[in-house]
Amino acid sequence: MGKVTGFLEIDRYDRKYKPASDRVRNFKEFVIPLSEEKTKEQAARCMDCGIPFCHTGCPVNNQIPDWNDLVYNSNWQEASLNLHSTNNFPEFTGRICPAPCEASCTLNLTDDAVTIKTIECAIVDKAWKEGWIKPQISQIKTGKNIAIIGSGPAGLAAAQQLARQGHSIDLYEKNSTAGGLLRYGIPDFKMEKHLIDRRVAQMQEEGVTFHYNKNIGYDVDINDLFQEYDALILTGGSEKPRDLPIPGRDLEGVHYAMDFLPSQNRINSLEISEDERKISAKGKNVVVIGGGDTGSDCIGTSFRQGALSVTQLEIMPEPPESENKGLTWPHWPLKMRTSSSQAEGAKRDFSILTESFLGNDGKLTGLNCVEVDQSLKKIDNSNIQIKADLALLAMGFVHPIHEGLLSNLDIKLNQRGNVDANDVDYKTNKEKIFVAGDMRRGQSLVVWAIREGRQVAHSVDKYLMGKTKLPR
């Protein structure tokens, strides 16, 4: 490594946020990048471990020590090439990935992990700024036609990998533009959408054809595509939300998170007008049910819309402040985490079960809740009533939508309701139909979707050509 003793001499220093009072006034990104020199300094902390656990902690197996060393030695262009060899879209993961690589970093044994996510983001942002990222247009054409259904991170990664091999790629998207939940689920303040537009433009030059407003199984017969293409890849995500079927569920003011978040993104991108908004947190007491990333996104969006208050309820007990390193490292630990949105003023309550929604004249007025113990059993005499004008259900997603595409294909599902396929060849029970991303593995991270998109591309290229040069 360039700085063998860097981890002994340099403290961890990460990106900061703009003050909450400033950032909640708009939907712009608010992370303040480190200077180039500070980033190089942080890269110098990488220990060149005998076993780099960060490689396996990262789902796309980024060669993290290698590009840390390149950054430290100011070889940013080579660092970008190395980074892109394992990750098609590091500007996405450098902003929204929870960084399991940092959890598995050897320095995390002392809570001092290398700032891997920050360095990754700095590399790709500099590469775009310097003009190093260009379309990679295949000089050969295989004559093979592939349809990809769903333009989230798995579909985008698969499309780019296969187009670069000379295949003809048609990518079908039910919405009016590409990105899936990157576009319509993740708020702009976490990732601005021009980043997706820039990649789409690159992919179009590489030969990917995007077909928007095409809901396969409704607007287009999947069996027609089956006849037209040499291979089909399903990357439609996991969009069936987990419901809360309790008394009062039908009251006005109780909504799924994914009925709430996309409209704000569409307004920000001028896809719809402010007048077309159906759900607003402005002037309301908001309760978010669910403690994960989607719940945090609802919190940040609610504050920016002008909510009076935001309370987040989690049925699980409050996690410990710090994990037992000896038991968990290098795996992802369960510990108390506070997102940037939660830090903007949300009240968080743990071990709370919502028993019913309360209302007046058909409109939500509150929640009737009860405390539960660690085994999720109700605690006697612990009832709580919480005032609410808007309740957002952010309890995750159970499986892909079955109606339309999947039901028309009569494709095999597993016990969890996901499309049945392994993570070796990603083949479904239907000839020439493959599946990747959340539609196969269930609700997961963007970085896992990118991994599966790359790996299914490897499998499809091998299936069509008999061999492949694409990495897994």
C-alpha cells in the first residue's frame, strides 16, 4: 500500500451533511463531498489486509484495496477503470448503499472502518467530471435479440453488460422513464435523478433501446415477446407491499409508502404537476409504520413537504448501541442506526404494535397501539393512542407482483412468492427465460440487484453463444 502505516496515523473522517434546518427546505442532495486531498488521506488508511474481508462484504466484490491504493497515489483514472470492472453504477451505490463493505472492514473491529463508500463516490464523480466515462460500443454484432423487462438496477446492469457483447437489447419499462425504484422510490435528496439520465444516455449510445410505458402482461402480451426474442430476462423487482389488515385500514389517510413517495419524485422531475399530487404530508401529523430504509425515505419526504410532526413506529425492540464484534464481524451487524432523515426531527418508538386505525367521518385521526415484549407478545395495560392525519405503511415488500406478467407466463414461484431460480445460471423453469434482482431474491439492496444483473448477463451470454467473456 502507498501508506503502510496510514491506518495508525490517520483518523477516520467522513462526509458531512448540510444542517437539517437547511436541507429540509428542498429535495436536493445534501452530502458535502470531501476534498480530493482528504479523500486520498482516507484511502491511505486501507490496511492491505492478508484477507480483505471487504471483498466478500461487498455484493459486487469491488476490489477495494486496489482502488484505495490507486486513489492514494493520485491515479484516479485507473481507479475508475478498476471500480467499473465490478460495478456498472458506482455513483448509485456510492450514494445509497448501506456499505456492508465497511461493516466487514478489518478496521471496523475498532469502529474505525475505512470510508469505502465515500471513496467510491469520489472516484466515479471525478471520472464523470474529467470525461473518462464513455460509451463502450461493441464492434461486433452477434445477431441475438434479448428482451429485458424492468429497468431497475438489475435490468440496467444486465442490459449494459449484454449490449457491450454485441447483442441487440430491448429494455421494457412500465413507467415513463428508466430506473425502477431508483427513480420512483428513492427520494431525490438521497440521489438526484440526473445521475440515472446520464447512464441511460450512455447505454443508448451503447445500443440499448428503451421502451417506456410498456407494462408487459397488460400493454404487451408476454407470449409475443417470447416468440420474438432469443432470450428474456425478468428484472421487475419486488413491488407487492406488506399490508396491515387491521380495523380502520380503509380510512382516508392510510396509504402504502409506495403510493406516497413516487408522486414527489414525479413532481421534482416535472413528470406531473403539483396539482396532480394525491397524498401530501403538509400540515399533518404523520406516522410511519416500519423502521427500514423506506420508512426513513417517508420521514425525509414528509418533513420536506411541511409535516407538523413525524413519528416512526417499529415493532422490533430497540437494537443495541454497538454490536458484539467477536460474534458478528465481518458480517452485517444489528445495532442502533440513525438515518439522515430520522435525524431531521422524527420521533422513534420501538416495540410498538398498531392494533387499529382511528377515524372520524371516514378520515384518519389516530392510531391505537400497544407495547410488545421481545417475543412480540402484548404487554398488559400498555395501550397508547397516537394522533395522526396521515399513516404510511413502510413494512417492506413480500414478493413481485404476480398479476399480469408472471401469471400469464405460468412461471414457477418459490415458497416466498418469488420467481424460482438459482444464483448460478438464473434460469427459470421456462426455456430461454431468466430472472434476476428482487424478483428472484426478494426485497434487497441496489448493490445486490447490480450483482444479479451482471451475473444473469454472464449466464445469458453463455446460453446464447456457448461461451462468455463476461465476469460473474
